[in-house]
Amino acid sequence: MTTPRPSRQRRKLVIGGLAAALLAGAGATGPAMAQEPLKIGFIGTLSGPAGALGQDQYDAFMLAIKQKGGKLGGVPVTVIREDDQLKPDQGVQAATKLIKSDHVPIITGVTFSNVMMAIHKPITDAKVFLIGSNAGPAPIAGKSCSPFFFSTSWDNDQLHEAGGQLTSDLGYKNVYVMAPNYQAGRDAVSGFKRDYTGKIIDEVYTQVNQPDYSAEIAQLQAAKPDAVYVFYPGGMGVNFVKQYRQAGLLGKLPLISVSTIDGSTLPALKSLAIGAITSAPYAPNLDNPQNQQFVQAFVAAYKRQPSMYAAQSYDAANLIDSAVAKVKGNVSDADALRAAFKAADFKSVRGAFKFASNQFPDAGFFRVDVVKGADGAELKAVSPIRIQKRANFAAACPLK
């Protein structure tokens, strides 16, 4: 039996209906694809004694996204959060999941340098952009730099070059130095030595997350230094400063620190930390419009003052926002996206901000004192630190 052919009019109706359906489908697919969320991985230390540091990073990053209506660069964003637990192997697992299972084109955060050293190469070798907002181990600022890594913080040596310069400026001739025994601790002492012009009586390395420093405090007392310089981030800093105060030393034997008494630890220390002097890349009272609105928004959202970890992560979000906007959401074009990151076309809470050739920032540091405040104590930027000597890691970095 022969199937009757449809009439010419019927064929026109069928073809027209099919075309309309295809056009309708394309119209529905286009905007849906354009609005598909950009996945961003966040890796940080979110638990344990140092968990407050990573939480500050995460909270500030999410605050920036909220301020932009859930978008970065005009594109909706989904943030996939991973806790590295301050364990390099856990960090590698998190990075592997984000790259292979979640297929993220950008990862940010990273609190501690031992984790950064473990995950930097796997992430950048996969050609995924890593926007660090705290950890800055010296090797990745030099010969192990990558075109896929940018930092909104500092390299570890740079952070402590400012501390060494401040200690010299204060006139202390004999200093006792202490730090935890891991990458950032060793970088801290290296950077401090570069700009400190006096004598180091002793340099002592303690265990990561060591809770009791009574033996070391007794030893430093016996050494009779002019001042003590320490680097103890997170819970380590809280424990050390409390025990230093209990020993009757704070206010008697000058304490200069970096990343020890800051916005993440001051809520636990309060008035116990008054009188300490710190070197820092950030303080809540920095006088620029971007910082003023950031502090107001952060306090309103989280009921606490922002730390440098929060500030650096807020900058990371705004850097990503500027880059994604420049490439019009096309993050698959790696060369264009890298150029957009390198342009650093955003307003930093730290003030003037630009990238050096190794894609670490060329930004300032400040003397920040712990003074009496409404909540017992607060951090107050007093003056810029003019660093005399800096490690030229960028010279060993092959990037252009």
C-alpha cells in the first residue's frame, strides 16, 4: 500500500513548525548556556587551631560575590569549598577532586605554605588558574613560578623582610627569633635576616600547632635579648602570646610579630595583646574608599573586624571579577584570561596594587600596633615600612 504524499500546504506547515521549534529551542538554550554558573574551587584550612584563617579567607571571598549579586565578571558563580585540614596530602586530594570531578577552571584560597607547595604544581600543570590569597612560599615566586599562578598576598620572604626592616627601624640590636618548622617558618627567618641589621641571638624552630611554649619562653628569657620576633599564625599565635603575657614579658620584653597577632587571633587575645607591635600588609584602618566599604560590609555580615587573610581573599575575588569581565566570561581562552589577570584592573583594599613579573603583587607593608579598642583591643596601622633589601625572586622566574 502506498502512503499518500502530504499536500504542498501541509508540507509548508510541517517545515515551518519544525523551524519554529528549532528557533524556540535555540532561544531557550542560548541564554541558559550564557548563564551557566562559573565553577570556582576554594581550598583553605577551615578546621583545627588554624581554621579561623581559612574561614576569614572564605567569608571575605563570599562577601565579594554577594556584593556583586552572586556573580563575578557578570557571570553567576558556584563556589566549591574544600578543607585541606592543614595537611598537604588532603590538599592534593581536594585539588584533584576540583580538577577532575568538578572541572573548575579557577581555584583560589590556600592558607598554609606546606599545602601550597603540595598543590601548586598539580593545579598549574593541569592549566587551571590558581589565585592564591595567602600562602606564598619562596620557590613559587622564583624558579618554580607558573603562568597559571597569581597571588594577591606576598611571597613569604617579602612579608618578613618588612618585619626585619621594622625591627631595625625600632633600634633593637639583639633579637631572639622564633617560628614553626615548616616552609613558611623557614622563609620567615630567611626574610627577616635579609633586612634586620642587628644580631640574632638565636633562631628557634618549633613544631607546627605546638600548644605549649613554656620551655622556649624560659630559654628566650635566659638569652636576655632586646626584643623577640615571632611568626606564629592562627592558634599557635594565640597560645604563644597568652603564655608570653602569663610569663610577665609582654610590655616588658618587646614583642614584634608577623601573622601572629592579627584580625584572626585578636578576638581570642583581646587586651592580652595590647602593646605588641606587628608588621603587616593590611590593617582595618587603612584610609582608602575600597577598604572603608569593605570593613563596613565585613563587620555588618560577620560581626568581627576583617583580618589580612580576609582582605587578601576579598582582593582575590575582585581580581577574578575584573578578569572574567575582560574576557566576557570566556574562561576557556587561557592566554586572554592570563592577560586579564595580569592587568590587575581592580581596586585593592591595600591601596596601590600591581603585579611584578612573577605575578606576585608589588604592594606595601605597614607598622601595625595593638592598641586599646572598643572590644578590648584593635589593630591600628601607624606608618608604612620602607623595605631596604628585597629578594629578587622574579629574576629567577622565566615569566614575561
